[in-house]
Amino acid sequence: MKKLHKGATFAVAMLGLGSLVAGCGTNTGSNQASAPAPTTTTSTSKTVNFSNASGTIVWAAPPITHTGLRNTLIAEFEKQYPKIKVVLQNQSNSTNTNSASLSTAIGGGSSTPDVYMGDVIWPAQFAHAQLALPLSTILPSSFWSRFTNGLVQGATYKGQIYAAPFFADSGFLYYRKDLLQKAHLPVPTTWAQLKQEAQQLQKQGLVKYGFVWQGASYEGLTCDFTEYLADAGGSVLNAQGQPTIDSSQALKALTFMRGLITSGVSPNSEDTFKESQSMAVFDQGNAAFLRNWTYAWANSQNPSDSQVVGKVGVTVLPSFNGGSGYSSVGGWNLYVNPHSKNVAADLAFINWMTGKQAQTTLAVKYSELPTNASVATDPATQNASPVFKLTSKMHFVSRPDQTPNYPQISQALYSNVNAALSGTVSPSKALQDAQQQMKQAVSTSGGL
């Protein structure tokens, strides 16, 4: 597990350090944010004319939290490219379910979906299984310069780029600022402080639950646990790709997480919560604190979804020792099915979706972290959501995903951590089991 400290490359990629990303794109100002995306990209070796593309393409994408986001982008795209029709294929909210269904369809030779939205942890796995088209073989190098530092590297496997960064994601702490003010409590900076304040708010009858997060047996739990683990000084794998999860640092992290449930700070059903469930509890006014991704801010301020509009604050995740904790690197990419019969239209779609108009819509209307550097550094974008101004203060941690065996490694992690959260096994036994299962997974590839 590679740790990225404050000021590292990904901190640049996640906004915050605009002066350092100037080489990736210039600040065009908000008045140019909706300008049409270029219809042609060129380099000394490749030219792709998007204006001539036509046909019908199928885009597979999960709703995340904004069911309107996808249709909004499709409508804007089709207005600019009337010769291309986009059919939306609804995917599951679960990245694990999506990975399995897409692997089955594309692995079986299906030509649809043509373009699919996939997790940032997929490039190595999908490239190795030949489930994604190597885009760097057909798109010019100039296309990739629009993205902020670090993102293209994350989409690269064995020298080829297999996906276009769509939007980035990171974990934040959302809190009820009205409840903290009423109880005369500060915003917590340590995990112990968060737990203590949550218990105080609960005892005063101000809120039902103290803290909700993602504890179900799925990829989201890998993200949550990785944050605690990095903060405790531990790792999933060492530099040689061998498991190091059965450690005192991991035991500290998992024991604390289990203690959130046994103390009543987190609900007994926490071990079943994914992003949508935890966010729903918080937005309904039933929790004081929430760990969730960037988009949770927009949801909390939407009167149709939230009962806590105007009552929410957001900050960096706490740490065990005080100050900024660690936040998992997340986000979504756009991949092309290697069996697609509409590659020209696919490329036009990806070009537009990563261009200024679409990226501005993602950021300003839906609080998603844009991957386009010129949009990311635009003051209008940074003023759209308070989460955009926090990234320069954060520590980031990536999951050990640069291996085709990552799915097995992550499953060993989240399934055993979940067993400990549910009380089925002790934290120490869960880590021992995870270590053994990871050893079996990496033995098939010899490590990373």
C-alpha cells in the first residue's frame, strides 16, 4: 500500500495546488467553462476527427448518488453531437457487482456496452483480462495533457493507458455543525475526540447515532479500513507485494472500528452500510458525523434528499494523533469495450466527457472533483463546494491496485474486516485470516 503524503502528486491532482498544475492546462475562467470541446485532437503521430463520428453507443454507468447526472451529461453531449445517440445502461451502485457483470459481458465477446464507467482500481485487472481498449494506442499524446498530475499514471498498466479519468473522489468527514454549536463542541481532529463527542451528543438526546460510515463487505470497506490502517502506520502489502496485514497497526485500526459499533456510537447495522445507506442516515438527521465521498456534500444540501440543509460542515478526516488523517484515493474512469463497433463515437464521447463543459457540470452542479486541470483550477469551480478547498490539507493513501490480483487481495481484506465488525470473529483472528488469504492470492502472481 503506497502512502501519499500532503503535497504529494495526488494532492495536486485533487485540486488545491493550482499553481503546480498549470503545465497540464490553463485557467480559462468561468466565462469559458461551457465552450464546446475541441472536435479534433492531433499529434505528430495521430489525428482523431470527432466531428465525423456517428451512430448509437451504449454507456454503462452506475447512478452513484445522482440519478440526474448521467442524463444531464448525455443530453448536453447529444446537443453538440447530434449524429451520436447515447443509450444509458444502468449499473449497480456496487463496484464489485459492476466489475463482475462487465467482466462476464465483455469477456464473453459482447460489443456492448461501448463505453463503461469503471473504478480507478480496475486498469490492471481489466487490461490483464483484455476487457479494455488501450486508448493510448489510438488517442494522441496531446489528449492526455488535459488531466491533472497523477491521474493518467493511475490508469496505466505496462506502459499503456487503458482509461480516461472521469472524476476523482476522496473521503471526507461531514458533521452537524448545528449540533456541535448547541453542545459547545469543536470539530474533532482525532478519532478518540470524534467518538467522545458523538457519545456526548447521543447522551444529550440531540441525535440517534454518533458516526456512520461504510462497513459492509465490499470495496467501500477496503477504502475505509485503509484510511485507519495508514493512519496507524500499517500497510496491506510491502514493497515486494507480500501481505503485511497481520500487524499491531492493523489491529489498532480494526479494534477502533469495532469499538465504534460496540459502544453504540455507530449502529449495530453498520456492518451492512454502503455509501448510500450511511448518507441516508446522515441526511435524515439521524447521525452527527459521516465519512463519505466528495458528492455527499451536494446531497446534504439538496432539499429533496436531505433534512439537514444548511446544518452541515465538512472537513478532513481525523487521525489517531491529531491533525489531518488519511483519505483513500477513489474516483471513476471511462473505459472502451475492445469489441465495440462504434469506436469513433466512443472516442468522441470520452473526449467530450473529459472536456471543459462536462467537467464543469460535474463539479459545479454535482460536487464531483473534476479531472480536467483547467476546470479544476478555475476559481468558479473551487467556490462551488467547500470540499474542493480542503484537498491541499489532506493526506492521501492509495490501495494496492497495480496488480491483476487486486480483487482477491481486496476481498480478503473487506470480508475479514467485515467479519470482525459483525462480531463473528475477533479482530486478531480476522487479520490472521486475511493475511493467509492474501498470501494465497499473491502466490499466483509472485507479488505485485
